[in-house]
Amino acid sequence: MRAARPVAEVAGASPVEATVMRMWAELLDAAPASVSDGFFQLGGHSLRLVQFMARVRAEFGVELPFDTLYTTSFTVAEVAKAIEERQLADTDEEELAGLLDELAGLSDEEIDALLDSGNG
């Protein structure tokens, strides 16, 4: 029997982690109970990995390296971090500056509303 986990860890500490957890639950026979659960420990194999990579490409618009993922025992948290890093690397500096300017002009209430909409 697994030990109880903190709610934030079970729910996913970020929207990307929550999406990865949902994807794994759909692809694998076992849903991750934690962001520290590993793909292969949950029953993943090479075909499921290819399917997962296709879903990541469709959902997040990034490519993850098959050879690196296949030869490591990656967790929800690790793959979410890799997705976020690739998204950031692919973001145009002008686009990022524009987004930061937009955020700077928002009130605390508007920021809270945006953050809440990403979790629902």
C-alpha cells in the first residue's frame, strides 16, 4: 500500500504536470498517484512512449527526444520540466517581452482569475 502523499503532489504542482498525469492515465493501465511516479514503473513501454510523445507534440507543440526518454526512467515532474524548458526555449524574445508587459498591466484580481482558469 502506498503512503499518503501531499495533496499538491497528487494533484500536480503545475498545469503541465497535471496534463502529463492525465495523459499517462489515458495511455497506461495505471494512473500516476504522484509527480514522482515513473513512466516505465507504471507499465509504459516503447509503443506507449511513442504515443505519449505524439500527444506532447499535439498538446504542447514541443518535441521530446525518444532516445533520452527511452533510456531513462523519467517521472511526471521531470518530463513536465523538460516540456516547460523546451517551450521557453522556443519562445521568441519579442513575444515574451510583450507577454510580460501585458502581465505587468494586470491587477491582482485579473492575475488570480487567469491562474484559476488554468487549473480548472
